[in-house]
Amino acid sequence: MSTYKSKLLYIAGWDRSGSTILDQILGQLEGFFTVGELAAIWDRGPDCLCGCGSILKNCGIWNRIFTEAFGVGPDRFDFHAARRDRPCWARFRHLWLLANPPLRRLFQRSLEPHLELTQKLYQAVSRVTGARVIVDSSKRPTHAYLLQLSGIGVPYIVHLVRDPRGCAYSYQIRKPHPDPGIRRMPTMHPAKSSLQWIGSNLAFRVLWGDSCERYMLVRYEDFITQPRDTVRRILEFVGEPAHPLSFLSSNSVFLQPLHGVFGNPSRFHTGEVQLKLDERWKSQMKERDKFVVTALTSPWLSTYGYPLHANGIAPTGVEVQNAGNQQDRRCEPLL
């Protein structure tokens, strides 16, 4: 039986949608602990850079967590075995198989070691930090579903969506990364980013969107322009009392160092950070790239309240009304 006590808040969606800054803001709240994009920890290993600035094996918090979970620190933990035990079929393209119970039973034995590993790690995070809410910004639907299957409970899904043209443009910008193991953030063709945007967002809507108790849709544009209101709604969503938000204003946030293990380089920003809506894609993105992204994603733009015209202005406050009429949905069990 699971001894997991914390609530798990999972920031979902596609890359370059503002998940890191939302993750950092939530991690400042009393009783909240952010693990960053913890899905990447098995691939990154003991030398990945923690949000506190230390590499994982030298971070006191993660040494305590790994010792609690596995009896050894990150420097002695067998990350190679962890990667080996992760089933190769549990990838995004196999999500349909993972989410189908009769088919999943055929591969259950190959899945069990990874689920057990996942459960031990998150239980250790809960015990060591004493957090009421653990925030994971891994975004991937497969990882969210694996967390659900691991026995630590159904996560609270905060589905963060950004205009796909903004995501695609961000993926075109070459950005340095302070982690020597990464050096540069990856780039991606606009067409591929668009298809990933469609697949990722559709997966979360299909798998969790019918549960009004466990699914909340937030648009990046509304979050950045109304950060205090967004955080208050998230607190209400996860059943947490109202917190003092003195560190957060309408256009800036004061950030303390946190311990997220992976994510955008902005997770290393501390002190006062300006919150500014990034719409450079409207003026700087090539017209042909705008056309490609708009053409591919056009059937879903209005679903999230985005205009078909690339330079149009997306109205605020439509994240629920335009996302499948969530108010009219019944709260149904997920499993």
C-alpha cells in the first residue's frame, strides 16, 4: 500500500509554454516543493544541474531523497539500470497502448520495475520535504499516466497551453544552457513543433479533460497577464488555502532558489524577475513558418481561444469557456 501523503500537481502541455516560470512561482509557496521536470532525471543522471546551482550528487536535498528512496546517494545510484528498466514501449507514440487496460496487462511485467522506482522516488520526496503539494513540470502525457499507474494517486493536471506559433518560434531560437551536459537548448522545425503541440494537448484533454476535479486548463497568455489570479485559482483547484502572494505582483515575481532537476534555463533565475508576455513571434517569425504552424493547428486554435490570423489578439479569460465547455462536464472517475 502506498504511503504517499503529498498531493501531486502536474504541469502539463507542450514545451515552451511558460511551464518553468509557473513551476518556479508555485515552488515559492509554503508547503509546496517543485521537482522540476523529474521525468528527465534517469537520463540526466547524477551530474545534472539542480535548480539550486549544485550538481545533483552534491545537492543536500537530493542526497537525502535518494538515500531515503534507494539507500544510496545519487553518486552511487545505478542510473544505467534505471534507464534499462524503463520500458521502451512507454513512449508518447505508445500512449494509446499504455492507456488501454486490456492491452497494458500484456506488458505489465515489463512496466512494474519502472513503476516501483517512480513510486519510491516520489514517496521519498514527500517524506524528506514534508511538502503538502509536490509540483512536477515534466509536461509529458506518458509520464503523467505512469505517475497515475505507480500508485501515488491521480495527479492534479494543470494543462498549460500557449499559442502554437509562440511555441514554434521559441523552438527556433538558439539559447545557451548553463548545464555543461546540455550546453544549448534544442531547436525544432515549426512543423514538428506544431504536430507535437497538437498531440500533447489532445492527449491531456482526452485522458483527463472530463474530470473537473483533476483537470484545469490555463492559457500562457492569461497566466502571464494575470499571474496572481492564476495562482489563486490553482490553489483553489488543488484544495489549498489562500497563501500570501507578497512575492508576486501583476508584472514581476521575487524568486528564491529551488531544487528542480531539469527544465528551461530560466529555473536558475533568482531575485526579481519580470513577467512579460512574449509575443515576439508576431513580428519576428518568418511568414512562411507562421503559415505552416497556423495551417497545421487551425482545427484546434479556436478550442483554446486563439485567432486564426497570426497577428490577431487572443482574448483573455477564455481558457475554460473555449476548452470543451468544462463547466458543463460531469466529474467522472479517471480509472
